Amino acid sequence: METVTLTKPKPLPKLSASSSGKGLKIIPLGGLGEIGKNMLILEYGNDIIVIDCGIMFPPEEMLGIDFVIPDIRYLEERKEKLKGIIITHGHEDHIGALPYLWKKLNVPIWTTKLTAGLIEVKMEEFNISGLPINLIKPGDKIKLGVFEIEFFRVNHSIPDCVGLVIDTPEGLVVHTGDFKFDHSPANPKEKTDIGFLANLAKRKVLLLLSDSTNAEVPGYTPSETEVAEALDNIIGSAPGRVIITSFASLINRIQQVINAAVKHHRKVAISGRTMIDNINIALKLGYLSVPKDVLIDIRDVKKYGDDELIILVTGSQGEERSALVLMAGGEHKAVKIKPGDTVIISSSMIPGNERSIYNTIDNLYRLGAEVIYSRNSGLLNIHVSGHAAQEELKMMIELVKPKYFIPIHGEYHHLYNHAKIAVQTGLDSSKVFVIENGQQVLFSQGRGQILPSRVPAGYVLVDGSGVGDVGNIVLRDRQAMAKEGILVAIMTVDAKSGKLLTSPDIISRGFIYMREREDLVEMTRQKIKELLSHYSYQHPANWPLIKTLIRKDLGEFLYRHTKRKPMVIPVIIEV
Amino acid sequence: METVTLTKPKPLPKLSASSSGKGLKIIPLGGLGEIGKNMLILEYGNDIIVIDCGIMFPPEEMLGIDFVIPDIRYLEERKEKLKGIIITHGHEDHIGALPYLWKKLNVPIWTTKLTAGLIEVKMEEFNISGLPINLIKPGDKIKLGVFEIEFFRVNHSIPDCVGLVIDTPEGLVVHTGDFKFDHSPANPKEKTDIGFLANLAKRKVLLLLSDSTNAEVPGYTPSETEVAEALDNIIGSAPGRVIITSFASLINRIQQVINAAVKHHRKVAISGRTMIDNINIALKLGYLSVPKDVLIDIRDVKKYGDDELIILVTGSQGEERSALVLMAGGEHKAVKIKPGDTVIISSSMIPGNERSIYNTIDNLYRLGAEVIYSRNSGLLNIHVSGHAAQEELKMMIELVKPKYFIPIHGEYHHLYNHAKIAVQTGLDSSKVFVIENGQQVLFSQGRGQILPSRVPAGYVLVDGSGVGDVGNIVLRDRQAMAKEGILVAIMTVDAKSGKLLTSPDIISRGFIYMREREDLVEMTRQKIKELLSHYSYQHPANWPLIKTLIRKDLGEFLYRHTKRKPMVIPVIIEV
């Protein structure tokens, strides 16, 4: 094993005030774990541009949280500098925070046609319309303050993705967006523009910012063509209906399913709201080409023979109430699974979803279907990643030949391994920076350095209609109750004498099933009486102190009897 | 793709009473998802034997649950038939339920020396001693009722594993236990006995029960020797300390680390309780061979040069307070991570643990260590599975040549894919049964069939000292509170007039942070007053009904204002 020493974000010697601000700043913002993915900013003098504005899905310990969005205080404090928002592609982790943050930023957005369409659909859900979106396409150049931005085509798992070349007073910055090199994608126009990238090197690139998602994966990511071949193979030999699920945003995958349907003389029915919505917008904007009479209504599947049907559905992650999960549970109105059905799960298993996905697979097997998924498909590539693997990442660096390199779009370990790869290609390790959200890299007079200070770059939790109102205290309480439940002890006392007026009321949820443990409930009630008379000798009683003491003693009492630690809340009601 | 029609556990036509009970019954019991792993029983006439007695770790949705153990009502009702418990190896999912269930079963246990040692350590934690454990070794034969059981050596990721050949009045049943074919294991005595298995075919095997864990994995599981080579390679070129984590029960892996340490003139220090405990018992029973002066106390690491040290630690799954996690957080007393350290995570990532493992890796990187783990180790096998992959599973079937085949030790999709493999080897698909826990397969006069009736085979939840006292209601409450929190509305009313005596008290946890939303708290209080006066016009008031109405109305009120649905508990206190 080769050990590479990388420049880590350690505290650096303090810079003098004058040297800390001048030049080009690169600052990844927000997100949770993933760096520079949901949002990244470039700042020079009085100009700031924002790249992407996405959400993260919360990790499991953030109980009940719907999304996580970037904390943009840094931008709000510099609103007058902000010149525009550029969106690289239409995935949730790049567009999803716009409904929450756009009003605060309130500057024009620049993106491609499909991405703009997806943003508009999203904004409509929030009743926001009339967004100033400017359409761009690969080859276009725009100027935002001092920044001149040129767009180039990259291939990824959704159509119409772009990378950026940003001409700054300090030199050229290349931002790959999410990408892979697929020389035979579903749509031949959607190849990453390798010629354009190769020509960049001649223009002397100061900095490359590159997608790190698959930096741990050796070799090359297989081409989407391999999926086409696998689907063709399976559909061609399937005895009955073929039910296919994938991510609804994988428009190119949907195109391949349509192509296979046409080839094998099958109709395609669609089930699941996001799948229908995405197909509609892709059709409307010309990103999906479907011959006449191929699409049929899901309610009409009974009119066709089993071997004349493909059913394209949501549910690739085993999502509750998704079309595939309803089918697996026997609850789908139009489609009842039966022996002879072949189900293809054409997607990866996102960590955390394995349980739900395998439950769905097990239920499909129980109903007699054949199920083909990533882990039992052997040599058939029924899904490929949309991100570049190690050899492609090296190729990107070799094409662009940057002076400096900052890996983005990944967690710290992805960035670290990407940085290692960069050094393996020959980059000087002192010119490779592994940074975290909120860290600033300053380029000044051709020299880059990590600044010692960080900008605010936390995240904001979205729960229901609340944005930012669930914080650590609420989350900690949810975690505590999730594990051990809660016990509320209500003591109604005479305001004058401090004596109990009624027997204490005990409310418990998630701790024990009270009806089956009346013994423990009664013991607890006695214990509360005992504690209250023990602690309330003083007059007037110091209720806050007494509550604290009862909480502690009652907690210990319950732990002794159950080895569990419910959240204990004593309530004193003075009448 | 080949589609294989398997005999599924569909309801069969009812058998006549006489035919339903006679013969040999195979019944997988308990567990959760995995079939026949935690416990499997063989029943013939008046004799029952139990194979394994393990726990499952609960899925995430079972909030706060420590373990899941099999429901053994079927055995308790037939206690007089029970002749013995056989344990195939010392992993938790095969021994872990003994402290909870042994008293109820109360029959002798038969197992190998190391497994017995591990069981005894476990029982001591529960203050249970004097267990009637009978030691067996491969080649031994015992008789339990009508069953004659012969043990044979299998290789797995813990030493001293056995498979079973059970001679029954209906014919020979072979149970593989957990196994792989490793022709070059860490300990050459620990190879799966391929010669013995080949000879079994001559004796006509009625039924093979075989480990399905890796039935989705193509090819062969690599040999433990490959791990030895990888460790040798990494340790040989590491510039400083090498810190290695693995599963503490992987005694053979620990042996390989010791071997590499000796070869590279390094001392070995150990940190983490389960690692120390497992090494001690393996040393005591002769399953680990360590030259004198190789092991040193963790507190003495400072006395050695960095390149003279290997530190063997717990924490391969990112477990809270484990040695590696303490090191990654800078909290370990004896070892502070620094640049030059190499950390090897020699284990798989169990689904659900990715978050914690990657957090640990990220923190180690931040402290300057080099980290090598399954996903960035490229061609180096720093961990191999202990279970047979598809080609080995086929080989097992080819060696044993059973008439019937039942895949065990896996979830339904594992069993299904294993069954498919069995059919590919040439077994008649009508003689391959995919069954679930509680289903019974009856062999009678040479013919096997799945019985239409199931036996009770649920699971029992262990939470703290409570076994079985947390059921669906408590779990559902935990899930609800985890997602949206709880709001308790306490209304103290005059017992005579039914009028409120004080302003309603509101207790909320995990819903909103009340101090920051006093507006909502006040609105809620007003709403409660309003609802109460609206509903309590009747005299005497129907409090149970009023509570139900307030719960509903208040829930809707809160949802309207927050788009969240906390658990609402109205409490009426009459004074």
C-alpha cells in the first residue's frame, strides 16, 4: 500500500488580515456529510456566484426530519454581492432547496432546459411561480460580475447535465458537476465532451473541482449500453409480464425500457406518481422519444397478453405506498403479481433502504414472481452508476491538467480517496486540498491556501412546514423517546398545603404496556407519593427543585425494575 | 435469464389427520426474517432435538429493542419430547438466546470445546452456571432418542464449527451449519471435511439443509489466506503503527494478525473488552497460538517504536464507545491517532452500520491516519466472508447428493436463490422446499411435503430486563413519538362543575421547541379551553368521550399549524 500525505484542513498559522480576504474564494456550503454538493460558492471582490441549491435526505438518527437544507447565513449577509445561481442538473440534491431558499437569495437562475422544467414543477408544489430562470446550453457563455462562465456537456444519470468553466481574475476554474465518461450513453448527444475538456488544458486551468462520489470504486463505471443489453436479454426471454422499477429521474433508463418494449413488441404501462410526472415532463420537453401507441393506461393492462406488457413503476427503494410495494403487498388496484411475472429492480440499494427493498423482494417471491435485482443478477448489469469511477476521475484530471485540485461531491472519505488518486496522477500533494463545508480556499496571485477561519455552513432541518424550528433539543428528545419511551407523572397538589389532592396520574407511552404491568404502575404511583412527601417538607415548597429530584429518583427506580430509562417528566399542578 | 419454478409454501390441500403427524418433521423456529438460523427442530414421534439457540439483532424500526429471540411455545408444549440441544458454533445468532431460553428447555447441550467456552462466558453474565454441556468433536456420534447424530468439521469465520449428519427413521439428514469451503484456512485443521461429505452420498441422504447466507454471491468465497497476504502486504510497508479492527469472534483473523506481527517484528497490544475476552478464552482453550512476548499491555505502547506496534481493537462496525471509535474521537486513553498511523478495518459493513463506520473513517482521516477498508482496498482482500458462495453451495449439493433439499440460514430471497441453484445442479424442483419459520416439512415413507398448518414461530423482544413485555403497541408508540413527538394536554377541572380550575398545562417533547414557539403554545392553550367548554356542556361530563374528541380536534389543529402529527394525549384531572 502506498501512503500519500495530503494537505489536510488543519488549523494553519493565522494570516494577516490583509492577506486573508483578497483573491478568489471557493467555499462549499451546507449539506450534511457531503461536501460542496448541495451548494458551492465562488467569491471574488464584490461578486459571488452560487453553484447548485440542493437538499440532503437526513440520516436515520434525525428522526422525523424530512429534508436537510444548507444554512445560507454567509450568503444572506452578502446578498448585494450575489450575481446568480447556476444549477448543474436536475437531481434533488442540486435543485431541492430552491423552494426554501430562493426567496432569500432572489437572483436569476441559470440552467438547462430539462433542469429548468424540473425546477418549475418543484416550485409549483410550493405555489411559487415566475422564477427568473435563464436557459443555457452547452457552449453558451454568460457573465456574472467578474465571472465569465462557459458550459460544457457532461454525462450523468439524468439528461441535460452541464459542467462549468469559470473564468475568474485569478484564472480558470473547472467544475465537473456530477459526471461519468460514457462513450455509448442511451442518448448519443449526452456524452461528456471529452474534446472540449482536452482543449481546456491549453488554456491553463487554475483549479479543478471534481465529483468524488465513486472515488472508492476501481476501474471504469460501465456504460448505460450494458443496461440496455441486460434489459433486452431479460425482456426477450421473459415468459410473461415484465415489471421494471428504477429511479424516476433516470430518464435515460426509461428511454431504454421504451426501446426494449418496441423491439420486443410490448406495450408500456406506467404506475406511480413521480414516474408519471417525470415521464410527462421529459416527453413535453423532448427528452424522451416514444413511438405512438406504445404507452397504455395502467387500467388497460388486462386488455393485453402477459407477454405483450412492460409495466414501469416507482418503488425501487421499497418506498411505502409506491407502486411496486403495493403490488408486492397485493394492494395494487390494476396489477396483481402472479407466477410468470418477472420483476427487474434496475437501481442501486441506497444504504438504509435495504430492509424495505428486501421485504418487497421477499413478498414478490412469495407471490410467485421471478425477481432480478443488483445482488442476484450475476454478470448482467441491470443498473450502472451515473458517477465516474477511479480511472475516469484520473482521466478528467489528465484532460484538464489543473494546477490545483479540490475534490467535491462526497463525504470526507470520498474526497480523501479522490485526493489520493489526484496525487497518483502526478499532481503535487501540496496543491490538492481536502476541505469541509464552510472551509475557505483562497487563490491569490497564483497561489492557493486553506484559510484558517471557517464561515457558517451548518444545515437547517425541514420538518413538515417548519424550516429550522426542529433543533438539537427536539431531536434528542425524539431519540430518547424512540429508545425507551416516556413517563409523565402528574401530581395535583393543594397550592396552600403542598399536599397531594388525588393519587398521582401516570401517563406512559413506549415504555411498558401499562395494562399488562399494573403492578409496576401501582408501585410507581406509591413511589411518587413517597418521594413527594419526602421532598415537600419545606413550605412553601420549592417545586422546580422537587421536580428535578423526583425526575432523578423516579428514573433510578424505573431503571432498577426494568433496566430501561424512559424520559421521566414530573408535572406539579397546584390547585 | 432462466426462470425456475420452485415449490413455494402456498396453502396445500388439507391432509387427513392421520397423514399429517407421522414421520419426520423439520420445523425452523423463531428469528426474524432469517429462516432456521436461530433455531431449527427435528421431530419424530416422541423425540425432538433442537439445533442452535440464537438471537437476532432487531431491525431499526424496532426502536429501543436490544435483541429478538425465538418464540418457543411449540417446544414448551412438547417439553417431555425434548432430548437435547445441539449448537453448531459459537456466534451470537446460534448461542445468544441460551441465557433466556435454557431454563425453559432444561435439557443437555451438545457442542464443541470453543463453543462451550463461549456459552459459559455468556451464561456467567446472567449468573447461570452448571449448565449440562457435553463436549463433542468431529467424528463423534451421539444418540438422542431415535436420532443418531454424527458431527463433521466445517470451516467458518470462528473456529470449532460442526455440521451434523442425523440418522433418523426416515433416512439421513445433513445440516451444514454455517460453512464455506476454504482449502487454505488460517488453521489447517479447520477445513470443511470434503472427504467425509463425499462419502455421505453412498449412504443415501434424504435431506440436505444448507447455509444460504451467500446464495446471491457468484463464484467462490476467497480463502482466509488471501487476507493473510493482504495484511502481510500492508503491515510490511506501513511506516508507523498499524491499528487493526475486526469482529472479536474472528479468532482466525486474530491469529493471522499475530502471525503477521511475528513476521514483521511487531508487538501486539489489544484494546476493547470483547476483543480481550475472546482472545483470553481462545488462548485458554488452545484456539490461538501466540509466541511469548508478542502481546503487550495497551498502556505500554509508548515504550515501543511506532513501527514495532500492531494494535488490535474493537469497533469494526463503528460501535459507540468501542476502542476504534474512541481513538477516532481523540478520546482513547492510551492511543492518540497521528499521521503515519495505518488503520485496517478487516470486516464487512453490516447494513445499517455504514453511517457509524464512515463517521469513524472520516474522523481517522481528519486526524491524519491512512485508513484501509473494504471499499477502498481495491484488489487486496482485507476481509473475506465466512459463508459459501454459489459455486461452493453447488459443490455441497453435488457431494451430498440429497434426495430433498431445504435451504436454511437466510432471508426468503436468500433461500429462493439457493433453491434456484439447487435446481440448476439437477435436483428435481418438486423436491426443493422454500419454507418460512413455523412451516413444517413432513417426511414420511420416503416422501417429503410441506404441511398446510404452521406452528407458532414468532419472536420475542428483549428490552432491558424485560423479555416479551414490549409488544406492538409499545413499539408503535415509540415509532410515532420518534417521528413527530408527543404533546400532553393536562386539564384540571372541578369534579362538580366540570369547569377548568387552572389554565391547561401543556407538556411537549420532540414536537416543537416550546420556548421558541410560545405563540403556538399559547394558541394551543386557548384551543384546549375552547374545545373543553365546547364539549363539556353535558353534566356529568362524559370525560372518556371528551378526551377522544379533544385528541382528534387538537391533532388537526396542530397539523394545520405545523404539518406535523405529534401524539396527542389529553389528561383530565378532576379535583
